[in-house]
Amino acid sequence: MGNIKRIGVLTSGGDAPGMNAAIRAVVRSGIYRGFEVYGIRKGYEGLLSGEMYEMNLRSVSDIMSRGGTVLQTARSKEFATPEGVEKAVRMAEVFRIDALIVIGGDGSFRGARDLAKAGLPVIGIPGTIDNDISCSDYTIGFDTALNTVKDAIDKIKDTAFSHERCSIVEVMGRDAGYIALNCAIADGAEVCLLPEKEYDFNTDIIQPIIGCRNRGKHHYIVIVAEGVGKSFDIAEKINKVTGISTTTTILGHQQRGGSPTVRDRVTASLMAVKATKCLADNEFNKIIAQRGDQVVAIDIEEALAMVKHIDEDMILTSKILAL
């Protein structure tokens, strides 16, 4: 194990279903490998203030089925400064934390990279419902969020049919449209608006809706990623142009909650076990990623330099199946 004897684990940024499964696996596999494991509350904010405690095998009993994160999460303006990073490293030294496992998204990993540059070894585990970590095909929480959205849209479609209505459904995804696109295919949405793609109101919204109406449809679903915005304005314009009664539902933070799916529990567990193995093998400053069917470790600088593009074939599939 080299000099690594005590490790810390924290969750940072937005919470995601499956984070608790990852925490559980870090603690249990870390102890299995001979580490002392400390939980750090409230992300980097808690690291700065020393909110940490030793965890044992029983500390993580019965948490895997729970959404959110038992370690809680917070955003820290102080940590975003060079002085904040130095303070965080000093606090880790106070508690004799030799390495840190960070469960979170892209912003959390950039913070982890700053800590690595300041001398604290880190490992990142991708946990975000947006599935927008460039180096990884999949992120913890994505599948659970998709199923939450799918269940909501199924219910909205029932009432949309009853009233011959167009329903605008706004889902999470400030910069990435993975939730919107996957749920558009899963729920047969007539229109899907993504932050990665500019759209023309008449061509991309009105024409598909009127085309479906002319083919005998009596209800319509328009999925809008939050990064596109203006959901209420879009609904008002659809009603004005088509005469179709149009409502707006913003699903909001319920997409972050709920008991994680099997996929999220298993993926979180595999990634966390890989993270502690990296530390045991003296492989530091890595991001754990799923590439195909494999869980791998990628250098943190290389990982953060990667760019992820939304699948054009999936966009085309969504349009074809909405005919």
C-alpha cells in the first residue's frame, strides 16, 4: 500500500441515486484492503472545516437502497480559490488523510485535480444524473433518473390523451441532453429539444406536432432539457399557433431522488471497488470510468481533456420513431 493508510471519501456537487452504494463500497473495500476510511460531510466545504469521522463496516449498513447521499453535499466558493485548495490540503494533513476519493461530476473532478496538484492523491468516481462525464460511457444515477422521468411522462401521457393536449415536459440537463433524448425515445415524444442543438420553432416543433395531428394523433409530448429553457414560452406559442391546449410540467429535483436501480447500485459498487484497488496499487490521480463493459482508471488530466458528444444516430432515431 506504500504510504497510504487512511483515506477520505466525499460526495460533491449535485446528488445522484447510487452515491450511497458507492460510499458503502468504498468503506467496505477500503477496510478489506487495510485502509482506515474517513467519511467527509458536505463535500469540499466539509473538507475545509474538518467535518469528518471514521467509518466502519456497520457505518454503511442499509444505505444502498436510499437515494441522495448520507455524507451530504454542498458547493464551496472558498474551495474554488487557490487559498481554499491549500486550506483543504492542510486540513487533510490534520486528520492524516493520505488520499481522497471524490464521488461527483465534472466540477468535482476539477477540484480533485487541484488537490492532486497541491500534493493530495485523489481518485474520482463519476456520480451525476446527467451522464455528462466525457471519459465515461455511464455515470452513477443516470438510469434511476431516466426511470423517474419515464414514470412521470407515462402519467402525463394518460391525462394528455384524455384532454387532447400537448404537454411540455422539462427535464434536467443544463448542458447535456442525455436524459431528454433517452426519455424521448422511451416515451415516444413527438419533439425533443436539446441544449447541444439549436432549433427552429416552426420546423422542429410546430411541423412535427401538426403532422402528427394530421395523421390522427390526439396528444403530443414535447421534452425540453432545462438548458434549452423557456418551457412556458414554448407552450404559449404552441397554443397560439396550433390552437392545441398546451401545459408545462417541470420535473425538477425529483429526478435526483428515489431508490437507485440495480444498474446504478452495481455500477457504483464496481467503480468504488476499483477506486480503492487503485490506491492499494499506488495508482493515484485517476478517474474511474466505464468504457464498454469494463471499469477502468484514466489519468485525471487525460480524463478532463476528453470531450463527449451526443449520439447523432439517437437523435435521428427519436425523430424517426416520432412520425
